[in-house]
Amino acid sequence: MMDLRSHLEEIAGPVVPVADGQVDEDILRGRHAKRQRRTVQATLGAVFGAAALVAAFTVPGGGVGAGPQGPTAAAPPAAVTAVDLVAYQGTQPKGFTIDKVPAGWFIESQDDHGLVMAPERAKGISPSTDAAHAVPRILIMLESKDQNGPSRPGTEVTIGDRTGLLLKSLPAMIPGQPAADPDGDTGWAVWLEQPSGIWLIVQFDAGLGMGQDRMVELTSGVHVHPGALQGVG
């Protein structure tokens, strides 16, 4: 007779190995979703006042997350020119300051732990699991206290007088949806070590139409100040 342990193992199936860097990118995905949730809650509160609102918040289909490890050394197409960068004219965030933003973008949310930039069309639109309607964003933050630099190899890029790493994001795994093609547009992240030894992360969602040169240019204009804080978990 099959004992209970064997029966449970048969039901659960084989253990799926975790890809290198998967846990770290799950952390990035969770922090990204948390900031988007805060932004949407604030926006809805301003519009509807005390009305009771219920919304489900999940990570856009192009964000980083768990899944099979895709290529990390490949660079985004150099010919992509859909996004132009312009000087940022708004109020500067607290822990970070920025020199440039994509044209037509604004700071959607910010605190001492980082900031989220989004296009004007994202105003009032909650993050969606439907990739066809998701609005790509850019997240700027420091690595979590649980991290110690990039956990996967990437492409070296020159950012000012320093060398950073460009990593292709792992495809998100969303329940009920097929896994994204790891060779497709899964988004990117630029990692840049600071003099303190802590790494700055600039995460670019899939679907931005931004080439490597624009990612590097935007990252080179991000300045980390003493008030910037690392998250935990």
C-alpha cells in the first residue's frame, strides 16, 4: 500500500529547479508591484473620495519574475528610437534625483526607497495582467538588503566613468497565462554599483521601445543621495 508521503509526492510531481537569479528578480517584481499599487490607490482616492473601490494588482506581463532563465548577454536592438529622452523639469524626488525622462513621462510615485516613472497615458490606469493593456513603466531603486549585486551575468555597459551591467529580465510567470518567450521582449534592468558598494537598479518594463543607448543615457542621469533607502525582501 502506498504510504501518505509517497502519495503526496506523486500528486505534487517533480521538483522544478529554480533558475539562477530567479529569487532576486522575484524581489524586484514584488517591489515594483507594491509601488504601482500605492500609486493607483492614491489616484483612485483623489478621484472618488471615500467611495469603496476594489482593485486587483498584479505585475505587468513584461516585468521581471520567475521562469526559465532567458539569455542575459543579448542587447536590445540598437536601432530602436521610439523613445526620446528630455530634461526633467518637475519636482525632484527625495532619495534620488534624475536628469532625464522619456518625453511625455512623469514621476508616478516616489519615496525614500525609489521611484516609478510612467507615460501620461498611465494616469488613472491600474496595472493589469493583460499584456495587451498593460502600460510599461520604469522603476528606479537600490538593491534590497537581501541582495549583493547581480546574481546573473550580463552585458557590461559604460555609464559615465563607471561600468554597469545590462541584464535581460526573466520572463514573468502569471497563473493562468502561458509562459512568455524568454527570447522575446521581457524587459531589461541596468545595475550600477555605487561608491558605497550598494547597487542602483533601473528596471525597464517590456514594450518600452527603448534601445540600449537610451537605457544607459537615462541611468547615467540618476543620482543616489544619502537619504535613499534599501528595501528588505
